[in-house]
Amino acid sequence: MPDDALEREAGPDNTHDIAAWPLREQDVVNWSDHYFLRTKKAVGKFGDVQAVYALFMRRPVVSAPRLAIDWLKAVAEKRGTSFEIDLRFDEGRWVGAGEPILYVKGSLFHLADLETLVLQKLGPACVAAYNAYTMCADLPKVGFLAMDARHCAGTEMAEMMAYAASVGSARAKRKVGAVGFIGNATDATAHYFGTDGGKGTMPHAFIGYAGSTLRAAEMYDEVFPDEPMTVLVDYFAREITDAMTVCRRFPKRAANGQLAIRLDTPGSRFVETLDPPSSYAVLERNVPQAVRGYRNEAELRYLVGPGVSAAAIWKLRETLDDEGFSKVKIVGSSGFSPVKCKMIAEAQAPIDIVGTGSYLPSSWSETYATADIVEYDGEPRVKVGREFLLRK
């Protein structure tokens, strides 16, 4: 690898650290908004000042500033300067719209060209942490797996989402005693969840390769005999049939809690044996209060509609228990947003683990972080309308 590539990939401690990119001056130039570069050049000509930046969000979030702060410190060290970080909301705290998360004080010459990049590292992480918190808080007894990596726009974003999920999860653990996130899908970011590596068993492609759900389970068991096994059962639209077939084939796994069934049924069809009337009937048997109140169409869909609904989870649990497989766990994925999590919770759906993929980095238009300079050489000054950012 060329030396410049090594420098680009290396963090301040010379380890692979995507969050520390970019550190090369040319990379900062290439990725900064041009008017910030012009500002830096002008300040270099007319004289530097000590500036204080306020960094804030335009919507409520959960503070997740570590990647942004670590990057600022790494750049400062590389440039032979220092930045004073005044963090007003510790990692994991709730932050109101417009409240400065942190203030950064330092040379305007060295800060001017960093605004674009530091905001990229702050905003999405704070929104994703908020999303993770709300999901974990709504389903406090359920473990979550971060399966968002393939929905991210590159590895830097994937790291940011994993970090954010861990922050939101930690908040939910503190506030409501939630199980929270128990891991994620990739080795690179597993450390954020306190694990040695990514978690996961088999994708749909493996089921297709094997030719049947049962054969895929047999192949997996042969290759990984000592590891827990989670089996996808929606590939052939035989969720109930294939789940029972796998359980009967692996009775020891089923009995010792080493087997889980994953529902990932698409929203274009119902889980096997279900339709609207039978979905209502399932909930009526188990949680009649869940469908007695008024529901909008989105909420009703999560309860009794196609895909992985509350009714689908209850139906699978009923069948497993009736067949004597009470220790087989249920994993749900496919569209588990905070709204869906809330409805699954209201229906008391007996789900053990949720795999959340696309939601952590969704609502992209809401991730914008903003920065304004609020002091120049100690004199408070900010554009009209942003006086609320002044340090108090």
C-alpha cells in the first residue's frame, strides 16, 4: 500500500480507524466546502483570531459526539495546535432542538476548513442514536442486532451507525433497563457492542444455494456445530411449515435454546396460514386489547397486516409452543422502525431479538448538524436569529 494510503487509513494511534479520516491536508481541502477554504486563506492574510463554534442540531437527538471530537483532536495534533472542547451534553444525553451540543474554541485559521467534515461526523450519529434509543425503549425486553451496514453509504457511515446504535442502546439500558443492542453484523464495528465479532447465521442467498430451508440448516449445523443457529424461514413462503421441520430435525438445539427462527417476510404477502381475518383472530386469542382501539393504517398494518406483523409473531410462538418447542427463540426483521417497535410492544408480541437494518440511518434529511461562530477573540457575536447559541 502506498505511504499516503497508509496515512489516510491510520488514526492518531496508527491503527485502522475509519472515523479518523481524513487527516491528510489535501483530503481536508478536497472534501471541505470551498467558501470555508477561502475563509481560511483570508484569515491567513489579515490575521488569525480565537473563535468559538457552537455545534447544534435542528431537532431533538441523543448526543453522540465521540467521533467528531476524536477527529478534531486528531487534526489538531497533526497541525500542531489545540482545540478547547466544551461538551455541554455528555454522550447519551437527550438534546433539545437548537441546543448546542458542544462548543469548540481555537484558531479560526485551523478551524475554518474543518466545519464541513466535523458536521458530517456529528449529525447523523446523533439522529441514529436517537432512533436506536426509541426502539430499545419501546421494546425493553428484546435484544437488538444492528444489521444496517449494507444500507450505509460506505464504511465511514457504517461505523458511524454502529457507534450511534451503541450510544442509543446504552441510554435505553440506563433509563428503562432495556436489553438494548446485543451486537451487530460486522466484525469491524463489533467492539462498540462489547463483542469480539459480528453476529449472524444465514442470509436468503444461503437458503437459495441449499435448495431448501432444512438443507440450509443442516449444512450450517455441520460447519458450525457448536454455535447457536438462527434459521430464516420465509424464503419459500412456508414460515410455519419450515420452522417446525427445522425444530423437529434439531430437537437438542431446540431444547437447549441454541435454535432461533427468523421471520423476514416481505410486506408484499402474509406469513404462511395468515390473512386479515386469521391475523385478527390470533391477536384476539392472545392480546384482545391490542386491536380494540382506533388505529391508523400504518399502525394497523404492523398489528395484522402482511409481512412481519404482531399477529405473525404470535402465530409462530403459538405453533412452537404447541409442538413443545418453547425454548426456540423468535427473531424478527424487516422494517422495524420505532413506530413498528411501539406497535409490536403494545401487542406484547413474544419476540426475542429484532434485527434492525435500514431504520438507523433513515430520515436522512433530519441529520443535518449546523455550526455557527459565537465568539471572536472573546467578544460574543453571532448572526441575528441565532443568539440562543451564545455561551451562558
